[in-house]
Amino acid sequence: MQVLPSIATVLFFITTLVYMHAVFKLYALVKAERPEWVDRRGSLSVFYTGMPRLADPNVSLATIGIAFSDRRHELRSPEASKFANRIRILLPLGTILFLGMLAGITASTP
């Protein structure tokens, strides 16, 4: 019975890595073609000074929002739609895997 949580953990780890790769690549493509789409600064963005722009939650949510919107078709790069589709698939899959792992941990505790 311990095999199932181990497999879910490995799948979640791999899903997270591929998801983060897709987010970074999509951000780079959007920043190169349409920088005004990801130029977001919120009131707490001052805390992210000196860090990569994608570390700011406003910028990362704007990037994920582009992946789930129709604006992704406006990008000229064919790789942009590839990375957007990866995000659209892996975000729900990773959420399901995480909730499954959380339910398994909760059910196994006495």
C-alpha cells in the first residue's frame, strides 16, 4: 500500500518541474514579444526588488493568465502555444496529485 503514495510523490515532483519549466519559458517568450503583458507591479512588489521578475506573484499570475486566455494565440512563436498548453494541462494535474497526496497522508494518520 506504500507504493501508491510513492508513485504519486514522484509524479507530483516531475509534474512540478515540467510545469515550472513551461512557466519560465512562456514568460521569456511573452517578455520578448509583448512585454506590456507582463509588466505588472503591485503594492507589495517592492519586496521582490533584486529578484527575477517572475518571482513577483503579479508577474507569474499574469503569465499563467496568458496561458489560459486567448491572448496566447496572438504570440508569433509556435513554442508559446506549446508551453501554454503544457501549463494548461500540468496545473490541474499537479493540483489533483497534490490533493491526492494530502488525502493519503490524512487518511494514514491515526
